[in-house]
Amino acid sequence: MPEARLTLSIPEHVWIGEISRRYPEAEVTIVAAVTDDDAGVGVAEITSDDLLAVVEDMTDHDTLESVELLEHHGNTAMVQFRTGEPMLLFAARGSGLPVEMPFDIHDGDATWEITTTRETLSELVTKLDAFGISFEVEELRERVDAPESPLTERQWRLVSEAVERGYYDTPRGTTLTELADAVGIAKSTCSETLHRAEERIVKHFVETATRPRDLAATLED
């Protein structure tokens, strides 16, 4: 099954493309999103030295029907938004592709990491072209260990980095903040990605591992 990393250039008229280009230093991470036939609702983590201006521009944007501040600390905010033009989500949904969260947007470009069939990947390309969304394939490879690995490529890289830096050692060899800084993502994004990866690992282990025998039963044997 193919794994791909795409960099999508968001059209200028799409709100997140316009705003992220206006504030190219801003770090925007879409942590959750859903869509129906008429609109899309999402939650974005935004980190910027001009955070207030970014949020105000979102509030004033014509294509955003609502903007709600969920959380704010320092120069980082968690914002829920509703838009009638969720172009990226429409393209993904039209191809039958579930978008893996979170994904990053920087200076008008979105980075997607996807694992899907060749047919769905081909359909995604068709939908992106139809919506006028240009893209580059940064990486494409065939995943041969899909049945054994419960993690996405993004999760695998982060967990591997965490292990290498001693995050899971006792005592810990690094903190969550240090790990996030090392891989260049926000602390909350790092925490969320690790949590999702750990959930998949634990569930996969329980589903596939052999259950330890009860001590009493072993002694009786």
C-alpha cells in the first residue's frame, strides 16, 4: 500500500492560504476537522508573534462563518472555525480519503501524510486538480509492513525520536517540551501525536500479543 507525503499549495482565495501567507512566520496545525456537503468545521492550533492580528483576520474573513477562541496561552491559541469553503477537506472527501490529523500549514502550503490505495491516491490527484490545488509529491513509497505497523509515518518518526532521546526512559532523558523543540513542532501537537501513537501501539499489542498465563494455572500444570 502506498505511503505519500504531499505539499499542497492552498489557493489564494482560501482563507487559510491567504492568512498563512500574510503571516508566513505563523505555525498553523489543523488538529481536527469534519465536513458535510455545505461546510467544514475544524480546530486549529496557531502560534505566532502576531497572534492577535491572525485571530482578528480570521474573524473578519468573508469565508469564515464563525471563529471561536477555545484556549490561549502566550503566543499560542486553539481556535475552532466554520467555513463554507473547506477546499482541502472537500477534495479529500471526494476521493474517499480520510485525512490524517494533525497536519501543518505554513506560508500557504499544507503538508499531508497519507496511506491509501493507488486507486484512492489517483482519485485524490483528480480532485485536487478539479479544485485548482497544486501539489508536489515529496515522498512516495510502498509500505510493506502495513499489517504489522499500527503507526502512521509521522507517528513512527516522532515515537522513534522520543525513544532515541530517552523520553520513555526511567527517569526520562528528555522532556516533552525538549522533544517538541527537537522535531520542530508545538508542544501540544507533540503531545497529541504521541498520545494517538501510544493508543495505537497499546491497542495493537493487546489485539496481537499472546496473553500471559495465570501464575496459579501455570503452577497447577
